[in-house]
Amino acid sequence: MAKLVVLEGPNRGAVIRLLPEPARLGRDGAAEIVLPDEGVSRLHAEVRPDAAGGGGFEVRDLGS
């Protein structure tokens, strides 16, 4: 099971399980992974399974 670990900010140390579906990260309640950190934009990034199918994940900046 893949996990994302928060390294800085109010949620430092939190471990978030990554699912095989894309998940948006940000402060907005519409994000699948909500990070209550003023340094993060409302819809900051998206984490998705690696398109190459190697079992890894890609992080894509949403440009907000």
C-alpha cells in the first residue's frame, strides 16, 4: 500500500494512504486530501498512479 507522509506544516507526520484513483491535494474541502495549511493553495496538486504502470505515483501541479 502506497503512502504519502506530510513532512512540514500543521499536519507534519500524518500518513495518508494513496489509492489507485487520482486524488487532489489542497485546502479546499473539495480536495480528496485536505491539508489545512495556509502555505498550500485551495487545489494545489494531484497525485495519480504512474502512467508507465510501474507501481509508482506521479504528482502534478494544478497551477493554482
